[in-house]
Amino acid sequence: MRILLLGCGLMGRAVAFDLARLPDVEELVLADVDERKVTELSEFIGSERVSTRVVDVRWRDELIALLEKADVAVGAVSYHYNQELTGLAIETSTHFVDMGGNNAVVRAQMALSDSAKAGGVTVVPDCGLAPGMVSVLVADVFMRFDSVDEIYIRVGGLPKKPQPPLDYMLVFSVQGLINEYVEPCIAVRGGQTVTLKPLEDVEEIEFPQPFGVLEAFNTSGGVSTLPETYAGRVREMNEKTIRYPGHARIMRAFYKLGFFNSTPVEVGGQWVSPRELTARLFYNNIPHGEEDVVLLRVTAKGNVGGVEKTLVYQIIDYMDETTALTAMMRTTGFPVAIVAHMLGSGIIKKRGVLPVEVVVPPDKFITELEKRGMELTMRWED
């Protein structure tokens, strides 16, 4: 199969590393507008099956030419481009998978499903960590229970060695981070889809040492299409982000004081976007590139054979020191690569623009995670 990777940043690096190791990937084309990134990634992989292109995803003609030669394309660029990339993938009969990042964009992609199905194309948005990996685990829940009552998704990327004042490090795009902190949070309460405020509903959550008691709070995007997919089949479902204690309180202050607002304000005769300024200050001052850990827990409650049971999924994944792939790169990039390979190899046969929880077989996905050294534990409780 021939796979086109659009975007050679941090997450794209993990996608490329994973796909380049698969024997049936005949060619992996690395494409990015930044020639330095393309060259560095190609040298990092060091495979004769890798080729490179310098291209901007806004260059329609050049992009179409690349898509026409690919069996599958992977979008590892800003979510702002995913709707247009979906349209181009349908036009060129190329399967497409992306990392998502914005609920409205995903809805716009879903609106193209009939066109994709008619063209024999499959597009799978939101295939990273949360949504993405957690969505497949939720699909697994519904295969193991006779009926499901509650699902609680808790996930977060943290520094292995936290530093004040935020005890946080940038593990992905700073704009993506701010999106999670400001956009409405979708959840299911009492069987109905509801919208919750971000950075609220703080709760304690405990992981094995050295982590101990942490906090989790509402953030946007994590459940993505799950409420629609399982409408009427679950009473309570929500997703919260895990951080070291006290982080939510600080971020909530930023939020309420307007630091995340996009509307420019006048400062000394200049118009400044508070959000853009905050993003720049975060990037300049919050640590990044250090050792990280991703903590994931999905807790499901329901009925199995007439007995009320609880099933807990858990992953604790660390940076790989050998490859220098961070835990966030691994847990975001590898699921994308797994889905892309499933598309190219024909494991995924459904056509249209479809949620990951609908098209990805959980058993095969979990097996692939384990092959990549991600230790997923599943524990039943009465």
C-alpha cells in the first residue's frame, strides 16, 4: 500500500515511525510545507521506502496529484484543514484518517458521508488519543456488556517531573490545548446529550505511585461522536482531562479573566488577541520536549448476564527513550497509524465518513496497541 502523510510535526513523526516499520507499506510519502521537518523526519526513519515532498495543504493542484497516487492519506496538520482534505480525499478516491481536534469540523466532515460512500471512500476523523483510542475502548465496552449504564473517560498527558507553577508541559499543539480549555464540553446525563462548561466539575482521581492523587475536569472534544453513536444506550457518559492538583484552578482564572478570548483588545494603541498572546507565552514558558507520561482510564458500569459489573481499562505509557517518541506522540500517533493501515489493508470495509468507534474492530485494535508496547489492563469488578 502507498500512504501519504500530511504534516511532519510531533504527532506526524510518530505516525511515520510506525507506518515505516510495516512490511506491506510499499511507499510512505512525507509531505510538509517545512522542508527542514520533512528532511529531518526522513533521516530519522532511514528507510528506502520513504520519499519526501515539500507541499502546503493549501496548494490544491499539488495536493491532488499526491492524493491520486496514495491508497490512504493521513492528516497530521491543523484541524482547520480537515474538512477540505476530506473533500479532496473523496474527489481523488483516497481513504483518509485524521487526528481531529474540533467538534464543529468533525460534524462538517460527517456531512460529506454520502459522497464518500458513493465514491467508495472511507474517511475516519478523530483518530488520536481522546477521541480515538478511547473511542475504540468504548466500542469494546458495548461488545462486552449486555447493557451499559455509565462510562467515564479520564485521560491526560503529564510531565514525568512536574515543575511549578502549572506542573504541566506542552505535549501537543498549544492551540489545541487552549481549545480543550475553552470550547463547550459534550456529555451524556440522564440519557440526554448535554453541554457542560470547560474546566469545571473537578474531581480527584488516583493512580499508582509515583502519581498518587491527581485531578480531572471537563475539557472539550474527548467524547466527539460517542453520544450520537450510542444515543439511547447509555445513561451517563463524560470525559475529563487529568492533571496534577491545582492546574484547573489556575486555568480557570485565565479563562475567566479573558486570556483565552480571540477578540482583539487595544493595548497601547495596538490591537492584540489575548488568545494569541497567551498561546505565545505558554509556548515560550511552559516546558516541552521533556519526559512525559500519558494516563488513561475508562470505567464502564452495566449488566452482564443479569449481574451488575464494572470494567476498568487502564494505560500508563511513558516516553520511549530509544526513539525519543514521547508518550503523547505514541498514544496519539500510533492509533492513527493503526487505523490508516487497517484502511489500506482492507480490514475496514465500511464506506463513508464514519466515527472510529463504528469502523475499527476493537479486538484487532487492542492487539495492535499491545504489539507497540502499550500495556492495556482490563479489570472486572462486581
